[in-house]
Amino acid sequence: MIHEKYYELLEQQEKLLSRKNEVNKAFYNGIYDRYQYPVVTRHHVPLHWKFDLNKDTNPHFMERLGINATFNAGAIYFNEEYYLVVRTEGLDRKSFFSLAVSDNGVDNFRFIDTPITWDDIDKEETNIYDMRLVKHEDGWIYGIYCSEKLDPEAGEFDTSSAVAQAGLVRTKDLIDWERLPNIVTPSPQQRNVVLHPEFIDGKYGFYTRPQDGFISTGSGGGIAFGVTNDITNPTIEFEEIIHGKKYHTIYEVKNGQGPAPIKTDKGWIHIGHGVRNTAAGLRYVLYTFATSLKNPSEIIALPSGHFIAPYDNERVGDVSNVIFCNGAVVNETNDVFIYYASSDTRMHVAVTTVDKLIDYTFNTPEDTYRSLESATQRKQLVLRNETLLNEEK
């Protein structure tokens, strides 16, 4: 017999799932629209994923496998629907991937099927998270995620040192997933690896982020580019840093690729994440840049400052003051849906267009890297605007 409490909670959850999400009119920058509510939270996870519904075995209707957070989702526009592969974290701190889908991309996201699994080919792999999805021109949908395990060289009583590598899976239908070998690179630690959507001279191109340690980037920490001949045995022999860390910028401490780049007439537009240190800890923000259509490792535009940063309640969560994005999609009308997580807790969406992304990325001034030059840059804008305002009088 199903516990009667289930139906009471199911009715409450349905109100959340079917709630219409409106544009947040209190926020405006002309670049994208933010929305009033998160698109996915831990409260969106199906009740039967958390509770034993049987009244005999769960008479008090307790959560048996609770959910802590839903964040850092890969995204794909597939069969005219918006799919998220959500990093779903249990109370045991283990993350797993689950599929949520919406018909409009801004609300009514619902988890479907069951948590995603595949052949367990790496018994030392402990945690999996932050999948990037890309539909490659070879016909497969690939997912690259962070595959984490205990550092085999850690001391006997060191239970926190870890090694991160790039796990690789692929699918044709988002239902059946094939596990491929991890991506091998020259770096001892590897995170935030993204597959380029098209072949590069017949090879598979990857944006990587080499780093020396699990937490400390050391000599790495920037966005690199490398290629491999064989996606079923992916070995990148050489990584070239194409955009590194830089002092007193938003990507001073870490600098990594977000989702797969978006192809436009003017170039590939990338959404990256930058990290700097503050008195309150690491602050993660998003920024954009563009690379050449002929050479996707050549940067041709780099606007200054952040593109999306924690805003109001987005600043608060499991890991506060963090915005992270590993999923963005473009639909058939060239609307761009940027799915970002706030504070390692919940998922949001920002909506713009390809034209607006091009305008922002190519026409926003670049960083001067010095305060006085930055002030001069802004002063010139003020003076131009004052002249225009006086002419309008």
C-alpha cells in the first residue's frame, strides 16, 4: 500500500513543476533576460526517487535517499525539446546524472526515466559530475564529465586528496549511453574538458583545462586546445594554452571552458568561467570570447568583465558566490538558452539571441588591465554620451 503522504506531497510538487516562469523585470542589461525562478531545484526531483512509497516498510514516510542539490547541468536541444543532464547530488555527497526535459526551456522541467547509468569500467571512480553535452558532426551526442577518484599517492590518513580526469560517454537517444575510455592528456589533473562540435582537419578537437593539482591549478588553469585521431581511444598528446589566467581579472585564479562553443557567422562564441579569490572565498563568474571559424583555437574577440555573475539570492547556497555553466543551447529561431547553476545548489536560465551574443562579444570593449586606463575608457564613453544628450536638447 502506498503511503497517503505521498499523494499530499505530489500535489504540492505539481504546483511547483507547473508554475509559469516569468522574466525578472527588476534586472536589465540588454544582453539577456534572467528569470524570476530557478528552472530546476532539488524539489523538482521525483518523490519516488527519494522516498520508499510502501507504507509497510516506511510507515513514517521518511526520505530514504534524500537530494541535496541539482546543479551544473549539461544541455541539448533535441527533438524540439530542451534537455538537461543535471548533476544531482544525494545527501551522501555522491553526484549522479539525471535527465530533465521541458518543452519551452524556461519552466515545467520534469525529471524523466531513472538516473543515468552505463557500464562501470572504472572501479576506482568515486564521483562523477559536470557533464558537457555536444552533438558532434559524426552523428553521436557526446558527454564529457569530471571523473574523480582518491589520489593513489595520498598518504594513509589523507582522505581528501583526489585526482580528476575527463570521463567520456556517448549516446544517440539520451537513453542508452556507451562508456568510452577516459580522455588522456599530458596533464596530471584534468577538468572542464569540452568537445568541439566539428572535425578539425579530420580530427576531434578538445578544449581542456590542464592543472597540476586537484584544487591548485599550479602552472595550468587556463583554457587549452588539443586534438585526437580516435574518439574511442582519446589521447591528446599536446595541449596548447589559448587563453590563460591573468592577474587582476575575473579569471585570475582559474580559467576554464563552459559549454561547447556556439557557431555564428562571425566566429565561434564561447562561454567560459573565471575564478578569482576574495576574502569570502573563490568567486566564480561567466564571461564570453570568440574564436575564428577557420581556427577555433585562435581568439578573435574578448570582451572585458563578467557576462553573468551571482545576483541577489543566487549568491547563497552550498558553495556561495558561485555561478557555473556547462550547458547552453540554440533553438531553430536562434534563441540562446544559457543554463547556469548558482552556488552549487540550483539551476537557472538566461535567454538571449545569437545576434545579441555576437553584438556583446564583438562590440564590448576589451579589458585595459589597468585602473587608470579603464577610467579613461569609461570617461570617453561618458563624454560621447554627454555630447549626444546635449544634441538632443
